[in-house]
Amino acid sequence: MCSFKKWFHLFIIFHALAATPIFSLTDSSDQHSTNFLDIAKKAEVFDWMVKIRRKIHENPELGYEEFKTSEVIRAELDKLSIPYQHPVAVTGVIGFIGTGSSPFVALRADMDALPVQEMVEWEHKSKVAGKMHACGHDAHVAMLLGAAKILKQHEKEIHGTVVLVFQPAEEGGGGAKKILDGGALNNVTAIFGLHVLPTIPVGEVSSKAGAVLAGGADFEAIIRGKGGHAAIPQLSIDPVVAASNVVISLQNIVSREADPLDPQVLTVSKFQGGGTFNVIPDSVTIGGTFRAFSTERLEQLKQRIEQVIIGEAAVQRCNASVNFFDEEKPLYPPTINDGDLHKLFVDVAGNLLGINNVITNMQPDMASEDFAFYQEVIAGYYFALGMKNGSADEPVQPLHSPYLVINEDGLPYGAALHASLVTCYLTKYQHNIAKVEGKHHDQ
Ligand SMILES: *[C@@H]1O[C@H](CO)[C@@H](O)[C@H](O)[C@H]1NC(C)=O
Ligand SMILES: *[C@@H]1O[C@H](CO)[C@@H](O)[C@H](O)[C@H]1NC(C)=O
Ligand SMILES: *[C@@H]1O[C@H](CO)[C@@H](O)[C@H](O)[C@H]1NC(C)=O
């Protein structure tokens, strides 16, 4: 998995120490890089991951309600004799493989489903009405367990501790923040996360150094007027007209106040008020989301959203209050990949998949991901894993679609990448320590 030529001497050390070396003595990187992938493709790992993924797919649970999912994970960790901490952040599970001491490197999988009714007719369709793993988190859990199984088999060769983070509530609930608040990752120096992507083929990955996803938050506002007869508007204060003006004014914030070269989005996606033709309602509720590539921009947007809603409502003689859900849905920071980890990723993925299957200039996306919370305090790396169906002409169903189908052939790639990334990271970490200590010795 680690093909760095300069680590050649390390491989010799590893070779001498390890009974079943996962690092080949030769510098033929392909030989050892395919090792974990070969293991992950074996029925013992692959079929097992598929089974777990389908089980979780049939029983989707929303954020902070992943009780059964958490149980499935713990049962498998028990069978693998992997110790874990539970509960962390309500339903979260944190497993440990390796020496139990420093350095610590983490792998993260999110566990929550979405309030979506599955529309795919298949044997393992969601059994819960209105809930579906439409974002592939079922596959994320299965792949992290796959990595755990592989790593456990090679535990003696892990020079440090791999921390397995099964995290609740990625979809808006900020589960990552709660995991961090619990302190379980205090000693972790790097963290990796992945997301299935149905637009790129199985066997390919995509990422980049720097910003890959925007940060974001949601808002909701209640605009209050005075209800009355729709035919006698002069006796009412119409919140529908006020809210309509608010929506138009909100559109001017990004278009007129933001630097066109600094991507930002403000969308009003909720507009509720009134229920009948001849009554002006008392109030209208609007809401939406805003995204940007820095926390500073997000804070500016937040301030302007509140000002514009209250100010514009006042122009229309209405009162407004704005809620940003600071407690239950914390503002997600942008997802920013560490540059050194990017180099490591390109090496590891290149050896595992072939360098042509590693897209290193991923187009950033205005979507958000709570993995960003980890990256605020730990060097972190997030990448997209190809899950496109083999048949090229078939239309691709995007994430969050009720028609999403996960191509299970992609599972071994995620498991092998997870396992290779942390193994490689720990090797590199040891190497750097050795280098620093060596330098110290020279002086
Ligand atoms: C972090 O490391 C310190 C010192 O080695 C140790 O006392 C503590 O238990 C560790 N914390 C975690 C969460 O691993
Ligand atoms: C807005 O708030 C003020 C001050 O509390 C109140 O006097 C007024 O009636 C409110 N107007 C509406 C439309 O709710
Ligand atoms: C995926 O590809 C297989 C084989 O080509 C096909 O049978 C299956 O229907 C496809 N599924 C989806 C949802 O794309």
C-alpha cells in the first residue's frame, strides 16, 4: 500500500518484525497495494459486507435514532473481538484496533438514513415507510466494518491505533460535533472519511487538496401580519405579500453583495402560509439554506439574512423572527482537505487502483458534510468513492434520490482504501518520528 521509495529501509524493518508482512520488501508497489483489495474482494469479506449493508438498508434509522444500526455494528465488532466505546453521541460506536497507544488515526462512517420513501423495488427494500438509506450511509458502515475486519487480521502490523468512528446524524444533526465534544478523538492526529458517488465508476476515486465541500446552515422565519377576509385587505396586514418580498430581497444578498469569484448560495426552499382562497393568514413561514466556503462568509450571510427578513417584513408592516437552529443543527464548516494527507491519498489510491483511476482535481460542490467538524480540529481527508453501475447507459440516480441504487461491487474498494490509508499513515508517522529523532541525535 505504501509505495514511497524513500521508505524502502522501513519495509525491511517491517519485514523483519512482522510474521506476515503486508509491506513487500520489493518496491514493486502493485504487489502490496493490491493486497488489501484482494482480501476485501474475497467472499469472506465481500459477502459479509453485502449482508450487513442489506440488513442496514432494510432498517433505516434517522439521525440520533440509529439504535438498531448501532446494535448491528457492535454485534459485528464483538465477533471480531474489537473493543469499542458506546454510547458516544447517543448511538455512536468507537472501535479500536492496534496497540492502543499513540499514534492514533481515525476512520469515519456515518450511520443515519433520510426521510425519503424508497421507490426501488428489490428484495432488500427499506421496510420502514418514509425512511431510506438514500445517501449510501448503509454502504459506509459496511465498508468501515470491512476495513475493521481486514485490519484486525493484520493487527500485529499496525504501529499505533486505528480508531473506528461510527457516527450518528450526519444529515443535519451535526453528529460529528457531538462525537468530538465527547473527547473520544482527543489523541487522533488524522482522520479519513469517504462518500459513495453514483456518478463515477466502481474502482475510481475523486478528491482534491483544499476545499471540497461548502459549509452551510439552515434558517426558518415566521412573518407575522394580521389575518382577515381576502376580499377586504385593508383590514388585514398581509404576510403573504410581505413574505414574497422577503424572498425576493433575500435573492439580492448573494447576487449583489457577494464576490462573484467566492461561491455562495442562498435558497428559500420552504414557503408555507394560508390554507384557503378567501382568507388572508395571520402568518407565513419561510425557510431555506445558505452555503459558502468559509465560516466567516457564513456568519456574514447569517447576519444579512436576519437583517433582510426583519427589515423587509417591517416595510410591509409585519413582524418577523428568524431561527438558525444553532442548538439542534449547528452551522457546518466547509470541508477542507489537508494537503499532506492528499499526497498520501494519491499514493495509496494510485497503488491500489492505478493512477488513472484517481481523479485529483475534483470539482468542489456546494453541498455540506459534517466531516468538516473533524477537520476543524484534526487533519482530515474526505474523498468520493465510485459506485456507478457497470452498465454505462443507465441514467444515474443522484444521492438523496428515492431511486438510488448502491452498486455493491464498490464495497471492497472502500474497505481496502480505508485499511490502506490508515496503515500507510501510521507507517509514515513512524518514519517522520524516526527522522525527527534522528535529527535531534545529530545535533
Ligand atoms: C489520550 O492520551 C492520554 C495520554 O497518553 C491518555 O491519558 C488518554 O486516555 C488518551 N485519551 C483517549 C481518548 O484516548
Ligand atoms: C409587531 O410587534 C409590535 C411590538 O411588539 C406590536 O405592537 C405589533 O402589533 C406587531 N405587529 C404584528 C403585525 O404582529
Ligand atoms: C445495474 O446493472 C445491472 C447489470 O448491468 C442491472 O441488471 C441492474 O438493473 C442495474 N441497476 C441499476 C439500478 O442501475
